[in-house]
Amino acid sequence: MSGPTMAYICGAMQSLFDTSGESEALAAGAVLLRGRALPLATTLLAAIEQIAARAPFRRMTTPGGFEMSVAMTNCGQAGWLTDRKGYRYDAVDPQTGQPWPPMPAAFLALAREAAAETGYAGFVPDACLINRYEPGARLSLHQDRDEADYGHPIVSVSLGLPATFQFGGLKRSDQPRRVALGHGDIVVWGGPSRLFHHGVLGLKDGLHPSTGRHRFNLTLRQAL
Ligand code: MD6
Ligand code: FE
């Protein structure tokens, strides 16, 4: 027996024993778990609303003086910031003078499980950056390199309107591939691709039943 028959039987066995659903490798160390956050979507969105009530979404300024089109807030022990002084993590929200709201238990559990399942056991995020896109908002190619230890992965959860994610390489000039990320999709990435460049193309207008004209993205990090 060989070829398609074998492939079919292996696929069937995999779906018998794999309770975790579909997963797709994007690069070495980067895995897309399609729809994995769907059962928690309502919980996550309610938590985002509660966080934003205490630490409002705001469009931050880059060190070069540009206002980002993506609105951001944070929860956890540390929050990611950018202003004229640079990029960094800080325990305090500069807009309120208060600590960032605590990380909801659902964020922590989801990140732990997704990371463990993709080979990163013991991941305990201490920071979550929450991005909010409206139609037209985009995120240019960047690396996430403000965390203390690149040995930890980042777990990314997408909610609401779909987006086109660009996943490049170590060099900014590496031609990025395009990956569609929709409601409930999780990407876990670390290892050899932890410092790969990535970005999000301008959000297409639309109306999502759970988020209206918005896309949200959570990136859970072990930043400190
Ligand atoms: C976004 N995500 O999906 C932007 N960074 O809105 C990121 O910039 C990102 O998804 C590091 C790791 C995973 C990510
Ligand atoms: Fe990033």
C-alpha cells in the first residue's frame, strides 16, 4: 500500500488521535492553529472590553514621530509602549498613571495550552499587547525584539474581521508570505523564527458579527 491510500489512512488515524484539530506549520517554530480560540471568543472579547474600560485603546507614536494606525492597550505585569523616546515595556500605563489591568485567567490558560501543544511547555506570559484595527489600519513589517529572552515564544490570537498577515524572514528584505488570519485563529511562534519580520496589510472593510468593523489581536508574551 502506498500513495494516496496510505496518506488517507494516516490522515484518518491522525484525526482519530489528534483532539487538537488542524495545525499548519508556517516556518520552523511557527504554527497556525486554525479556529483554536473560537470556543473562547466571547469570553476573550468581554475581557478586552473590561481591560479597555481601565486602559483605553490609544494610537501610539513611533520614535520617528508617526502616529500608528493600530490602536493599542495592554494587560499583565508589563505593557508594550512606543513614544518619541523609543519602544519598551513598562508596568505603568502612561495615559492613566496606573498599572496595566491584570491578565485575565482565560488569556493565560489559552496561551499556555496553545504553547504546550506546539512544543513550548511551561510558557507563562506576563504581558499581553492588544491591537485594535479599523478598516485601513495596518502594521508595517517589524520584529518583536523588546522582550528580555527570545527563547520564549509569542502566542497570537486573532478575533473579528479577517486580516492578511505577512510572514517574512530574518532579513527585512526577505519576501514575506501572506497568511489569512481570521476569527479564532492562533499562531504560536518561537524557536528559529522568533525574530522573523512580520506585519499586517491594511484591514479590509467589513462587518463581523462579534466585533463589527474591527479586528483585535492579542499577543501574549513573556516579556520580563
Ligand atoms: C497582529 N501581530 O496580528 C500583529 N508579533 O495584529 C504581531 O505583530 C505579532 O502576531 C509577534 C508575534 C505574533 C504576532
Ligand atoms: Fe509583532
